[in-house]
Amino acid sequence: MKNIKVLGSGCANCKTTLKLIDEAAKEAGVEVELEKVEDIGDIMAYGVMSTPGVVIDGKVVHAGGVPDRKTIAGWLAE
Amino acid sequence: MFDAFATLLVYQWLGLDPASHAGAALHFFVMDTTKIFFLLFIIIYIMGLLRAILSPERVREYVRGKPKWLARTLAIILGAVTPFCSCSSVPLFIGFVEAGIPLGVTFSFLIASPMINEVAAVILVGILGWQLAALYIGAGLVVAYVGGVVMERFKPERWVEDYVWKIHMGETPSVEVDTSLPGRHRFAIGEVKEIVGRIWKWVFAGVALGALFHGYVPEAWVVEHLGGKDNWLAVPGAVILGVPLYSNATGVIPLAEAMLGKGVAIGTTLALMMSIAALSLPEMLILRKVIRWPALAIYASVLAVAFTLVGWTFNLIT
């Protein structure tokens, strides 16, 4: 099971990102463990300054802005 | 083109009189909203396609470890070409501190970033002409440089919240980027959605305010109360007025257009634009998370004085 973390301190874009990933995972029938990281220190520990960021199994795959559906589907298919 | 469309819509189809208040205001509103949104879509899409939008992570890498004058110059230029939303001010601030970038340089960046960006620059040229665009951008760059230098004199390190010093940032990840044409197109569309989604309300508010000013405020009143270049109080007044008002740099442009059209002096208009874009309560509250009130008060005062000086200077020389 993939562990997916969304990095972001509660901005609207971060919530959208979380929702998009959740929807995409359900659609693809992939089981994921979805987490939200809101502490600024924790976010920056990943080397990310521009939120929202996305971390999959400990690796940052995206930073700065809402990822598009196609990209998300690509992560889930890997 | 936009003028012709607005004329057709407002005066011919809706049958409003160009000499009436409502007619003039509505014409201004239709012309400016269509023009600004058209420009916004085009510019952001092209920048997205070229992947010309810098991330704060990259800015930090460019600025760190450079001699101070170079770091500051780079920080200002990079601040001016990145349309960051003020919500990224906090991670930016912490990231800069963590990279050992001097606080004065960080302040220069924070001043330049909301005031100037390439999107606003293109719209400035489109609406107000290149001379005023150059004046605004030039003055903004100088304020950002000098403002950062002055901030440094006050040793603002004293007022940085303790937890900021303790954060350790991880290695900047290299995120894979899809550079194929369809990938670039998707990225560009995403950027348009993100940036327009963030700033459309400022643009509408700015155009609406500009339209009301254009249609309803009599020129004689403006000249008497705001326009006179000899009225020294007009400039600091404009700066103070700008503090509770906040808008994105793009949103203040139509308001400036309406003010200039009614004869408000250039310096007064520039001072108001800068104050609305760069000096605002919401921005201060966001920065409060990383620095304490004394530093914020000095920051606000330095900017207010700088904008007033800019306004006076332009009123004197024009």
C-alpha cells in the first residue's frame, strides 16, 4: 500500500490536492494511506517551500500547486 | 479592440448614454475586465508553457552563499519575476533564514515580490503605457533595495521567533518535470487556473472601484482634494489609505488608470498603488508567524516612508 502525504499548512489548494488524490485512488481502485502534514517544520524537513507538496513513500514527487489528474493517475499506477 | 467591444455592448446594445455616470462607469468596467483577463490568460499560459515560473526553492538556491550586494540584487530580481502568493511568505522566510541568507536580503525579497511581477508588468504596459510601467517598476526596485538595507540597520534578527532558527530544511528534492509539449500544455493550463483563481477577485474589485471612480467622481472634486501636486498631504494620505486596502498588484492597475484619468498626480497614484500592493494588514499578520511586532512595525514604517518619498519625488519632477 502506498503512503501518500500532502504537505501544506491548510490553504485551499492543499485541501483540493488531498481531495483529488483521494478521488483518483478510489477511481483507480488503489488502496492508499493518505496523510496531511501541516506543521511548517515537518513540511520544510522535506525540502519543500512551495505548498502544496506531495510525498509518496517518503519521496517528494511534487511541489507548488495543485497537481493535475493525469499526473496523479500516473503516481498511482507506478 | 476592447474599447470597441465595450462601446458596442454598453452604448449600442444596452443603449446607455456615454455622457451619463452609469454609462461611463459600465464602459470602463467592461473594457478593463475583458482586456485584463485576456492579457492574464495569455501571459500566464505562455509563461507556463516556457516553464518560466520560478519556484521559491530555486530562488533560494540562487541567492544562498552570494556576496550581500549580489544576493540582494538577485533576490529583488527574482522577487519581481515570481508571482508568489502571500501564503508562501512564511515558508519562504524560514527557507531563506535556514540557508543563511541575511535578513535584510530576505526583506528586500519580501518587498519586491508582492509589488512587482511579470504579469502585472505586462498589464501595466497594456493599460497605463510603458512610461508609467517603467516608473512604477523602477521605483519599486529601488524601494526594495533601499528598504532591505534600512531594515538591516535595525538588526531584525532580535525579533525572529525562536522556532524559526531551529527548523532544519531537508535537501531540496528534484521533482521530475514533464517537458513534452502536452506536459507543458497541461502545466500551463494548471498555472492559469491557479493564478487566475487566486487573483480574479482582486481584479474585479480593482476594476469596479476604478469604474465607480471613473464614472461618478467629478474631476473638479479630484483636482481640489487629491490632484493638486502642491498638496503635500495627498501622498502620505494615499499611503495610509492603502494600508487597510489590500489587492494584488494586478488589481490596483485599473484603479490607478481611473485616478490618472481624472487628474490625480502621478506620484500620489504610484504611492497608493505601492501601498495597496505591498503594505497590508493581512500580509503583516502572515509575517507575524515568523517575526515579532517590533520588526513588523519597523517594516511597515520603512515602507510607508519610502512610498511617501517616491510619491513626493514623482510629483516634484513631473
